[in-house]
Amino acid sequence: METAAVPVSRSPCRAALPSSLAPGQSRVALARRAAPMQRLVTRRSAAADDNAAAEELPIEKKFTAFPAVMDINKIHEILPHRFPFLFVDKVIEYKAGDYAVAIKNVTINDNFFCGHFPGRPIMPGVLMVEAMAQVGGIVMLQPEVGGSSQNNFYFAAIDKVRFRKPVLPGDTLVMRMTLANPQKRFGFAKMEGKAYVDGNIVCEGEFLLKSAAVQHKET
């Protein structure tokens, strides 16, 4: 028996292939819709890589030190205070005639811890206020507010002082003093001050400082 050859058409097979395109949708449009998702996946992957890299860093390399706008040598040129009564280690931000931010590194070697208190060292509140006033002195002894590094400055008044938390050895006391109302003619400066440890306020208050020329004794 002879069999007849049956012609096979390829076009129906092509038509039967599944397609993800919606009617009237081009492959270019589909690629554009997929692009934002691909970018999101890429960003998440990059963030995961950054987190993994951060976790691999040793702790001593994860945190940077405060910047130094004025070091201790510059502070010595401005403030008359010296050891053991200088409580400003460096200035980390300063805007002439406006404010200063400085730090005091509190260590167990500070001599006031010998008596305050044995067995429970706590930085005296009055010394926190003194440290803040010294930061204020850096602001008011500048020529922008009519001051001079040749002058001394004194407390005229303190008000609304509040102590929020104790300051302990090992803490870094970060102090911001802002000039609120300078009176150049009379040498007064009203300032607002806040002190922080680890971002938390430990002391705040209002200060009135008085600048006066140093009286040198003749010998």
C-alpha cells in the first residue's frame, strides 16, 4: 500500500509558542518595565555588600575621632586657664561671633576624682559648668564680639542650670555654647549652653560672662 506524504507547516508551531507579551505590547516596553526592578535588586545587593564589609572592619576602625578646629595649642593662646583647671581639650566646630562646640575627655586621671567620690567617681557639676563657661570664653574673647585673648572673663550670673545625668570617667563631654546677646560696650555676653555625652544632654543652662582686661602687676 502506498502512503501519501502529508505536508507539514511550520507556521502553526510558531503561533503556538507561548508569549509573555500582552496584546499591543512590545518587547522594548516590557524591558522598560523590568528596569526599575533590576535597579532595586542591584541597590539591595550593593547595600548588603556594604553591610558585610562594615561588619568585617575591626571596631577600632569603625569610628572616627572628632575633628579638631582648634587644638590645645590654639586654646592656650585664647584661654588663660592652665592645668589643673583647663577643661577644654579641643574645639570641634566654631563659628565666629556665634557659637563653639568643644570636648573634654573625662578620664580617671582627672585629679578631682580622688575626692569626688572615692569608690564612685563622678564629675562634679560645678566643674561641668566651669568647662562650659571656658567654651563660652573661646567665643567671647574673639575680636568678632569685641573681645581679646589678652582679656580674662568671669561669671556674672548663671541661671536655669540643670544636671540631667552623671558624667563618669571614660565619657567624652561635648559642649555647645551659643552667643545669645552680646553687649560689646559693657563687655558682657549672655550665652546658652548644653553639654552632651553619647548624644544625651547631661547639663544645660544660661550664662552671663564678663570680659575684663588683665591687670599686670608692676615689679
